[in-house]
Amino acid sequence: MTNKYMYFIANWKMFGDIKSINSLDKVIKFSKNIRNNKFKMIYCPPHTLLYPFIKKLKNTNIMVGSQNCHHEENYGPYTGSISAKMIKNIGAKYVIIGHSENRSSGDTDFLINKKIKAAINNGLKVIFCFGETLLQKKKNLTNKILFNQVKKAISGVKKLNYIFFAYEPVWSIGTGIVLKNNDLEKNINFIKNKLRIKFRIKEPKILYGGSVNPVNAKNLRKINNIDGFLVGGASQDPKKFIDIVKKSFI
Ligand code: PGA
């Protein structure tokens, strides 16, 4: 951890129903009982659960974010979409942008850049996802891909300190495979240095995502340049999510 806080972000993807709200009780209790306040938990449920989560987590230190937003920042005739303005209006503070699952269904670098601007213009913090595919890794293109994705995403963005950079190798998402610590540390250092030197971000926040679970969290904590984790599958189980926080941080 090189920043003030360690961040634990739960990405529920297209999972969860109205009863899932009860699973937050355990997490609320955990966050209230713990004395160490150097970590932050952020829940990103599907859109249908955003508002119920915000109500449930009111008066706790757990925050809520959306999993995506439209590139038009206010309102418009876009069936099935929600805007950053709407997300902000209901009390969410974050939005995930550029997840590989959305890139593969049409989010281009250009759209991702527009979405980031729309989010920041509405006062939302952005959890920006980037990462190489297995083929790109095999071709030794990782650094080039990471740099390009980041550069295009933040082009013309003013408040760069509103962005959390979530490094998620595509081949690691949902597969149970995590990079070797050395490689992960190397890739994170590479992008962190670029953010510091080329884009002049004083204290860039870099998260790792991809098959994080309570077992590998213990090992991942050895990498000291990570500022937190973006957790998919394991975050739907409150016990596992709490365990990840405990094992990787406390
Ligand atoms: P996973 O997902 O933890 O299930 O691999 C991570 C993500 O997609 O953000």
C-alpha cells in the first residue's frame, strides 16, 4: 500500500436479487467493529440494487458504486442505459468504467474516455479497468497495451486524482489464475511510474483485479505497491469478502 487507504471493491456483475441486501449485515457489522480505519469498502451491485444498497449502507463507512454508465453525461434517449448524473443523484460515489466484459461488448477506448469525463463531470470517482489478453501477453505486448489503454482513457481528463486504476489481466478474470507476484509487481510498477512521470499524478492509486480470493489474498499482500483489490466472484459471499480484507490487510 502506498496510499493512505487500502480499497476493497466488490464487483457483483449480473448477480444478486432483492434478498442479497441482507448479506450486507455481516459486512456492516465487520466494518463497525474493526478499529483499523485505513481501508475502504465499496460495493458495486447491479443497477437494480444500487438504490437499496445505498439506503442499507447509509450511516456506515461502506460506499456504493455503479458497474458502468453511459457516455452521455446527463439524460437522453438511450434505452436501457443509465447516466453518471442519475448515479450521482441517488447517492452513489463511484462507477466502474472500461471493464473487459464491457469492452468485449462494445466499449471502445474512445467511449471509455467519454464515460470517464461524464463521470468526473458529475462528481463521481472512477474505477477504471485495463488489462491485456492472454494473446497479447504471449506476444510480449503487455506494457504497450497497458500504456495505450491508460493513455487513451485519460486523454483530456482534468481531475486525474478521481481515477482508481484497476489492473485486471483479462486472462485472470474469473479463471482462478493470478499472475506471479513478480510479474504483477513489475506491471504495476510500470504503470504507476508512467502515471507519476508522464501524467504527473502525484499518488496514483492502483488496484489489482482477477480471481482474488481469501486464499491468494495472503500472498498478494506481499506486493507492497498495490492500493487495493477489485473482487468479482468472491465478493458476493460476505464471509469471503471480509476474509479478503482481513488476510490482505489487517
Ligand atoms: P473475478 O472478477 O474476481 O471473479 O475474477 C474480477 C472482475 O471482473 O472485476
